[in-house]
Amino acid sequence: MTRLSIAPASADDARIGGFLDRQKRRVDAMPPGMCPLAQQLTLLEEGALQTCGKCVPCRDGLPQLAGMLRHLVDCQADAAEVERMRALAEMVRDTSDCAIGYESANALLEGLDAFAAEVESHVSKHECQRSVGQSVPCETFCPAHVNVPAYIALVAQGDYAGAVQMIRKDNPFPTACGLVCEHPCEQRCRRTLIDAPLNIRGIKEFACEHARADQVPVPKRLPATGRRVAVVGGGPSGLTCAYFAALMGHDVDVFEGRKQLGGMIRYGIPAYRFPRERLDEDIRGILAVGGITVHTESPVDAERMAQLSADYDAVYVAIGAQTGKGLRIDGTDAEGVFSAVDLLGRIGDGDYPDFTGKKVAVIGGGNVAMDCCRTAVRAGAEEVSVVYRRRISDMTALPAEIESAIAEGVEMITLQAPAAIEKDEQGRCCALLTNPQMIGPVKRGRPAPVAADKPQMRIPADIILIAVGQNIVSAPFEEFGMAAEWGEFKADEQLHAQMDAEALAARGADAFAGANVFVGGDCQTGPASAIKAIAAGKVAARNIDHMLGFNHTLDCGVTVPPAQPNDRAAYGRVEVLERPARERKNDFDAVEVPMSTEEAMQECGRCLRCDHFGAGACEGGRIQYA
Amino acid sequence: MLNITIDGRALEAREGQTVLEAAREAGIHIPTLCYLAERSAIGSCRVCVVDVEGQDAPVPACTTRVVDGMQVQTATERVLKYRRMAVDLLISNHGLDSTDYCFSCVKNGACELQAVAREVGVSHPTFPVAQMRKPVLDSNPFLRFDPNLCIACQRCVGACNNAAGNHVLQTGKRGVRTTIRAPFGPNWDATICESCGNCAQACPTGALVEKRRGLYREWDTHTVRTTCPHCGVGCQLDLVVKGDQIVDVQAADGPSNDGLLCVKGRSGSFDFVNSPDRITTPLVKNPETGEFEPADWDTALDLVARKFAELKEEHGGESIAAFACSRSTNEDIYLFQKMARCAFDSPNVDNCARV
Amino acid sequence: MTNSIKDVCEDSQVILLVGSNPEEAHPVMGMRLRQAVERGAKLIVVDPREIGLAKKADIHLKLRPGTNVAFANGMVNVLIQKGLVDREFVESRTEGFDELAAMVADYTPERVAEICGIDARDLEAAAEMYATADRAPIVYCLGVVEHSTGTEGVMALSNLALAAGKLGRPGCGINPLRGQNNVQGACDMGAGPADFTGYQKVANPEMRAKFEAAWGVELNQAAGLKATECFPAMIDGRIRGLFLFGEDPVRTDPDTGHVIRALESLDFFVCEELFMTETAKYADVILPGRSYAEKEGTFTNTERRVQRVRKAVDGPAGARLDTEVFADIMRRMGYDQPTLTGAQLMDEVASLTPSYAGISHARLDSAAVAGQGLQWPCTGPDHPGTRIMHEGAFSRGLGGYSLAQYRPSAEQPDEEFPLIMMTGRVLAQYNAQAMTGRTEGLNQIDGTSFIEINDADAAAAGIADGDRVRVSSRRGVIESQARVSGKTNPGEVWMPFHFQDGNANWLTNAALDNISATPEYKVCAVRVEKA
């Protein structure tokens, strides 16, 4: 018999591991604006190179497909060749022995469908679609297109106020985003090629820590235009629109239903994540522009909306998605069962609950569920669990939020679907009954849970918080005539609200009614992130300005520092720390400990200045409104 | 027994049988290329794909086991198309230009790839043809490997590894460049290759051949099934006969050899038959000169009969010995010992069993 | 073979391979044994050389040449000591076990280890592995037989198989690999002094009468000599005439000098041959023969399987079918032998031979046989042949044990000839090369004489790998080329017997087995020096 060896079967498998990490980082840093067919080609060639060489479809078919696809990428293929490629890909997909072959071909076929317009452009116009072209990753992936390299360079220079001004050029909520942004800017950071994406949010938090938003002067408002803009909703989207419209010289009235401004970043995000005084800094900064009149506790109904549309030159509807979704199970009427957004909303106005000695169960797996459970811990609950019907890895909450909740003593009870709420004789809830689940087939990109053959579970609970999503209170606006689907308002890409002719006719309005209405933020997209809402506000302001016949440009008042050569040495990524769980779970104070100056400087030093090096220097390489 | 249908025909199949085996037993033809019974069933060429009711994608008949109630279609439009494409891909990589499109290939006319291509309807490659001029390995006295013609079906690998159990012929280069690492290069004699040629018999194309394969064309020959003349295993083989010459040997599926042959059986079983130094006339030694002189049969046999009769007469049959050849046939030996016992009256009959 | 190649290779759990190098001597069997090992069968190799299969063996007993009897007796001893004897089989199917037990009592593992030069623990492990397997064949070859104690070696192995109850079942048995394509058939056909066809005894008056009646002659009453016994008889004048049908004893028999002296002593010597062999040169008359590809007939392989030989070509003009020649000579000597076809001759064999009674060319060619041949005993036209011998009962009733004591080989090394020489085959050649030597490629693979010698012995004699060496024994001196390796143990050398440029048989000892008269090719004492 051959002797055995502890050496790996392939001498290089372990070494490849190190390079695989590089390969993954290369993929993670895929530049925005890539030709999707070029990406398909790298994917396909990777598949071809992974063939073991056994089967004809994979071994001989994939290289032939790659040759054809390269031809297509080079804009030299005709429609017939694309069809031949499709036919061969179907054969490879259907006759390959293993996933290396069939998944390569499957990806290509799906890619050809997904990017049909690009294929068409290559074949008939012999060029890429106009939208293809690389741009600066952080700036591109920030929905508000904040000039990230610029403010990082300003932070690096120690000009924190300049950094805040640079951020505010596109986003008047630097503090909110410094603390709670989901930071899509980091997802394709080119620095990933060397080590890891920059901690952009942490740098922003650091800048706002050292130059408070209400202390940094805002740009001077442009001469008054005499136009009036109504903003319905004082959350991040509405206030952003108000800020930019005011800077452009328009007069703005903000109508807010609640007691205070801030929307979900006040009434949805707990103070330990985003202390209220820090939110007030952003709001004070915004209002410092002047020309903004705030009307709190002024809910807008259909009649009022019609009035606004008639009285103002433009209206921006940004009412958010603020009511909690319910659960269709028995016992939700029990005492002790709350909607997550109601609980958080009350806290937003300073009404803190006392859960001392209580057992709390939170239903859901999103960020709101995490906010609820961590709030319950701080409200003195004896025992807090999150009950979720999928797995931890399927939760939509940010991983860091989940980790923090666990650290604070929250138990994650996964793969349990709520079945009923058990009440005692007094009608108080005493337990959550759940049906065990197993993770099953992937549906629409996510593995779906299916019933598992296991006994029902009983989770004792005095308080049950339901955090399974939010709804939009769209009815009054639909009555006014705005078109909506599933409660979400419809708008074009410029956020011009789409009107429903039948609804207009029903209330006797003319066909042009609502032509000056814009709509954006959560109420148009469904519950999303603060930065997306902010981006919508900015888009709305710009397009309202345009509708009003202007083309105002805004100067942020700071210049972009010149780029330094890249530091190519690899570093670890500096993470923003939280206070120790044993300490932070006892209070509602801010949990994060911002970066030190040394940490911030090291982090800024990793920035590759993609605005200067590479495609950022080209025409079309920037996503900037200026 | 499992009940299945193939092309609508209800069949009984045995547990553990593949779709291909069940089809072949029922006389239903499914084209194959990389499959070689008991040697290699790795399902690499996908020429034998068939559609199975309830399965999204076709499956290779050679590696798919039958299950009860299975409904198989061997010639749907889709599988016919896929088979064509598989063969198309193969011939595109087959180094056609290196043999002037089959013209100079020794297997032309006996090539399974040619036959399958014709069957599935591929007459020329539709994909770009690789221009190949890889070096041919031909230092082994009997075997030659031309990588340009190799379609990497790995039948030879199965023959060497699974059947001959020798593990010397392997795949090399791997991945899209997969080829066969045949031990026939300049260091052939330093390898453990036994030159048995089971690989060459397994090769469907002209890539791996016995060098003598070029000396005849398939249609010039006929075969004669016989038993190997070397050791006692009794391998069954087919002598390939062209005119009055044996030009090659192929292994037959005999009970003791299971389709295998060794280097002696395959390459040492016919040269001697054709050898120019065969004795073709009786030779009688001239007692004066000690030299052999040709004689006619009558003279020679008379001499033999007379001499043995004399010895029998003068010294008795026990003065004569007769040793039979344990290489010759039973019939020869039977008559030989009968001659010794009956005509020579000799008890000293033996054969070379001991030596 | 009591069993068939297929069941030995495919149905076995443990294979005990003794004195056999099938990868070279029976290459297709070698391939199938390699398959068996890969399938999961365990392999015990008992061989003085590091043969290829030893590398795949679970246990390799690299025993001293000529000590097989001690090894096999030792195995039986271990079976008894460890309670591994198949009591039920021994009691129901055999007789005389107590005598065997008494005889092997002296063959303790320690003593056998000493005799064989192996580790006693390996012997015990091998015995346990063999005995505890349900299906375990013994496969042996000339390494057992070609000794002055060869028959005892076979008996001792047979005792082992009986004691372990490994006979008469699939995947078991005692299975000699016969060296030549039709050596089994030659013995079956009565080409031996003691037997008519199918081992019907010449000494049995009933059998004699049967054949005398069938052949219409009175047969010679004298006891016949075995071939190896004939050569001394030629020298002393008892044998004066020889008809040699296709053999080359000058190259293949031991002690070549002695063989030549014997042939030169003959009054009349006829050779029927394809080629001018070394032996034919001494003949008075050479008759051209037909090769296997030029005639219809049958071979009987090592598993008793009778298979067809078919005519493919006419062969050179001038030669005649051997059977025609024999019949012609018979007629010229006054015996009325008609010229018969191969098929007719086989019918005659069948009519006289119970074990071949069901065999005919027509049946072998039939669709029913489907190219699978027929394994004797095949006692009638409907008998399917016998895949496994001794199922249920032995031909003599109860199986008997033949008590065989270990005796050292006839020739032992001494100061003058300090090395034990063994001989054997290489893959690319066959015996005296009459056939294989005419294929140029085979000569390219292995075409010249060599001698394998252990590194230590080579170093002591100042011999390097590839050196020309002079090899001498008490009988002769030849030159060869040294292959230095650890393949043989120190004190042992090995030579192929094919090559005329340094033929080992000038050296080998014509000491004969006292029962079968097989020469001791596997042990003689030699000296190797740098040439």
C-alpha cells in the first residue's frame, strides 16, 4: 500500500488560500461602472480555469464560451454569435457533470438576460451603454454622493470644520451619518485591494466629534427668490430638502406631525446609538441657514395637502414609514404586547419604559428588533430574547448590532416562527408560542424557513415587542390624488410624484393638480436608510429648483486638498469601539467611543484618493452635483 | 427487478444497472465515446446524455443508475442537439490539422470519434479549430502517443489504472489543458509501464496506438479468435490477419483475461509466425559433414520411421523417448503420445511440464 | 487450479501468493491481482524477492529460497496453536489430521522463523489473516515447485488449505499458475510416463486394457522415465532414440553441459520445430512444424479451461500440420493411424477420457459456450464443466494429508560458491525466446542476460550496478550484467533464464524432486565476480 502523508494533497492548496483572500478582495473591490459583460467574462474565465478537465462541456465548452464572450465584450460579435453562445451555454449548463461547469454556464445565461441592454449595445452600437464607465467607489455608492475623498483629506489635515462643510455640501446630517449611517460608501472601497475598506463612517464621526455641526458655519443663503416650498415631514429627507431649498433662496415651510423634528432618526433610533443632543446639533445647523419655518404637531390630511399644493410653488412629501406592522397571530391584543415603533417613538419624546423584572421577547430580525431588545435591556428587563424565524446569518440587522445585543445579554432564539401569544386570566401576555422551523430552499435570493418536525416551543414573556416592519400612512395623500402601490408613493427618477387621475377626478380636482408635488424617502421607497432619505431630499430640492426655473449652484466654501502619493503598506482597519457591554447596558448614553486622533489619522492615511488617482481624474469619473 | 421505460418501451432492469447497461441489454442504441465497459465510466464526453422524465437537465446514461419507474428518452431534440455540440467541441480540439483532417491518421476508418461524429451529424467543427503541433511521444518500442489527437476521454487512464492496475498512465496538465501523461517519451524504460497496450486498445482515436497500427487498414483485415500461446492464463485474443500475414493482436473478452492482454500476448504472439527464419523443409544431418541438408518429406519421414523401427527392434521401445511440447495443442500432444506409445512402443513419454 | 481465475481474483478476501511473480510470469493474472488488492482483498506474498506485488502486500514473508515446506508447516502449526483450524471441515471432509498435527508440532513459529529467515510474528500474523478470512485462495507457482522438495512444498500448502477449510468453495482453493500455455493440456493428454489421458494410470491394468483395446496395440509394460530422468539414461545408453516435439532443453534444462552430453550420446534424434533452436542443432532430422496460428485445436489453461486455438494463416509453404506428420510416421511404422482433423482428434480424446468426455470443438464453438471454454472435469455433452473442484467431496472421498518434512535444498552455499541463485522470468520474454525473441520490441525492453544481486554482496565483491560479472557454479561459468538492488536478500541472487548471452541454466542444478522429477531451478550455489 502507498504510505500516507500528512502533506496536503496539493502542495499549494494552503498557499492558494492566501491568494484566494486577495482574489476575494479583488472581487469585493469591483469598481462601480464596470461593463457588466466584462465582469461576466472574468466570472466565466474563472469558471473555465476551475475545470478539472474531465468533461467536454466544461473543459472544452467553457473556453469556447469565453472566446465568444470576449468577442462580445470587444464589441465584435454579431447577434448570431450571441445566439450560438446562448445555445452552447445551455448545453454546458444542462450537460455538465458538476457545479463548476453548470454554474458557470448558468451564470452566463442569467447574465446575458440581466444585461440584455448592454448586450444589445455591444452588438448593434459596438460600444458600451452610456452608463458604463468607472467612477470613484465611495462617492458613487453613497446615495447622496458625498465627496468622501475630499472630507477624508480635510480630516487628515486636521481641518475638521472643513470636513463637516464638505460633507454638508451634499448631506446636511453629518452627525447622524457619522453615528448611524449604514455606510454603503465602504462596500467597494478600493483600499480593499490592499487590506480592507476604510472606516469612512468612523472618520466622519470623528470629524463631527471635533467640529460640532451647530458650531460650523453654514454657507450663506443665496438671494431670496420669493418662491415658497412646503415640506411635509420633518425627518431627514424633508429637512435635507428644506436645507438645500433654503440655501438656494427659496422660503421653506416644514410641516411635522410630531412634537419634534427628526423623524425616524429621533423616533426610531434609540438615544444610546444616537444621543438626542447630537441630533439637535445637525438640526440646529440646518435651521441656521434661515428661511425655514417649522410647524410641529401639524399633521397634513388630504384637504390640507390640496391646500399646500395650491398655495405653495412646490411641495415635497417625505412622511416616512412610521407605523409598526402587525402580526396575524392569536393574542396580539394581550396586555404587554407592543409595536416596536410605538415603543421607540415614545422614547423619542423622552417617555422611557420600565421593564424591571420583566421577561421581554422581541419578534423580528432587523435593526429595529435590535434597537428594541437593547432598549429593553436598558429598561431593566430581567431577560430579553429576540425570536426570529430564520437564522442569525439571515437577519437583516447589521452584524455589529447583533453582536452588540448578544454582548449585552440578549439571547437570539432563531428558527422559531411566532404561532400565538399566551394570555393569563387578566388578559396579560405570559408567553410566546413558536413553531420550530428549518432553513429551506433559497427564494428570491434568501433561504426561506419551512416548518420543522419538532415540538412547539413556549417562551415565557411578560412583554412582547413586535418589530416585523413598518407601514406608511399613505391614505390621506392617496385621497389627495397621489399614486401609490402597496402604500408606497410612485414617482419618477426625478422624484416628481405620480398622480392618480381617478383619485383626482374623485375629489373634483383638475388634471394638472399635484404637478408641483415631489415625493421621496421611506414613503416612496419603503423603509430604508437615513442616507437614502437624505439623498432623496437633496434630489427633490435640486429638481424643485429646476422646476421653478432656476439652476442654482451652491458653494460649500472649502477646497479639496491636493492628493498625496498612496501609502501601499497594508494596515488593519480601525474599528469604532463600543463601551464595555457590562457598563453600557445600564444606561441610555452613547455606546460608541469615537476614534482617537491617532486612529483617525491612520485610517485617513489609508485613503487612496480615487478622486485623483485612476478613473476619478477622467471625464465622467466623478458623481458630483457641485 | 425495476420497471423502466426507454423511448416508450417497457423494460425490466436490475438494481445497480446504469441506464446505458439497461438500454444495451434491450438492444437500444445510445451513442457513447468516453465510456468503456469495466474500464472507464467517468461520464466525461456527455455524448450519451439522455432525458429522464422529471429531471430538468439531461443525464449521462453511462453513469446514471436506473430507478424504478424511470422514463428515459434517448433521442429528444434537446439531447440530439447537445450530443452534436459535445462532438463538435471535441473535434474542434482534436488537432484535425495535424493529420490533414484524418487523411494521415492511422486510425482513419477505425476511429470511434469519426464514427460518433458521423452518427450525430457533425461533419466539420463549427468552433474555432485549435492549431496544434504538440510533440509526439514514441520512444516506447510498441506504443505511440500523439497528444494532438487526444480528446482526453481518459479511457486509456481507465485501462491502465482500473483494469491493468498499473497506475502509470495518468492525466496531466489538468483543467482546460488536460492531456494524458503517457510514459512513452525518452525515459520510457525508466517507468513502470509494462507496454501491455491495453491503453492503446482503449483509445477511441489515433492518439494512443500500437505503432504497427499504421501498417494496415481496418477494412483490409479480418480477425481470428484464439488463445494466447504464452503463459498458462489462457487469455483470449483476436489475431488481426491481412492477407496471409498476422499484423496485429487485439484482446478479446475471455473468461480469464477479461479483455486484458500483456505485452507478450499483444506484441509477441505473431512476429515469430511470420519470421523469415522458420524452418520450411525437413532437414537431415549429413553424418559426414555434420551439416543439415534439405530433404523431401518422404525421405525424411522414411528415415525417421526406419530409425525408430530399428531401435525398437534392437533395443525395445524403452530405448526411445518422446517429449511433447507443452506449447502445442491438446490434439497435437494427444497424437504425439499415441505415436510414442503405439508406434514407438515407448513408455518414456513426457512433456516439458517440469522445465 | 482447484478454482478459477475469476473467483480467485474477484471473490477472495485474502490471497496467499507463494513463490509466484505473476506480474512478470503471468502478467494478466498480475493485473487482476492488482485489481483484487485495489478492490480491498488482502495480499500475503511469500517470496524471497521484493517482487512488484510485495509492495502492495499486507504482509511480505521474504523467506530464504527452498524453505517453503517449513513455512507451510509453520502456518499449520500456528493454526493449531491459535485454534484457527476449521474443525468442521477437517472432521467432515478429511482424515489423518492428528498425524499432521503431530508432524507440524515441531514447526513452531520460532523454529520456522529461524529456517526461513523471517520474523515469527509475521508468520503468525499471516496464518491468522489467511485462516480467519472466509474466502482465501492459495496461489502458487514455480517458486514452490522448482525445488528438490517441490512436491513436498505443494503437499504442505495443500495441508494448510485443508486445515483451514479453504477448499471446494468460491474464492478459495489451491491454485498453481501453470507456466506454459498448454502445460496443463500436455499433462491432461497423457504426455507423461505414468498417465494416459485425464490421469488414467498406466500402472492400472484396467486402464491399460482400455487403451490397448481402443488403440489396437499391446503397450510396452516397462515403467516409463520422466524427461529429466531420460537425460542421464541417454548418457548411460539406456535411451538411444529421442523424438523431441518443440522443446529446447539445451536452453531450458538445468546443467546445460549435461544436457548436451546426453543429446550427443543419442543414436538417433528427431526434432519437430519451427526454428533452428540450440537443441535442434544436435538433431539428426529436423521436421518443420506448424505454429499455433496455423492449426485448429485447443489449449487447456491453468484453470483447467479448454479453449479453442484457431487457424489464422496457412504458414510457410513446405511445413505440414504436426498431426499429419505424426500420423504419417505412425503409418510408416506400421500403425494404421488415419489423418484426422483437430476436431476428430478431440472427439477421440473425449471418447477415452471421462474428464474430457463432454468436450468437443463443436461444443466449444457453440453459442451456448459463448467463448467461455469448458473447465474439466466435463463428463458429458450436457455437463457445464467444473468451475470449482472438490465441492462437497474429494475425488478420493475424504481428503488426506501428505506429511512433508522440511529438507534443505540439495545444494547449499559454501565458501567457494557463497550465494544462492534463483531463476525466473521477466515480463517481456518467454522461456527460451523462440517466440518472444523474434519481436524486436520485446528485446528492446529486455533482451540481454542480467543477474540481480543485493547491494551488500555487490559492495563486498566490488561490483557496481551495470558491471559485467562472471557467475560460476559447480557446473559452469557464464557472463552477465549486474543489477544491484535490494530486491533479493543478501546472500541471494536471481537470474532470468531466457537469455542465451548468459544462460543461467549452465549453472543450475539438475537435482530432481524425488517425486515429480522437477529440477531445482530455484536454488543453486554460485559465485559472482567482476568480469
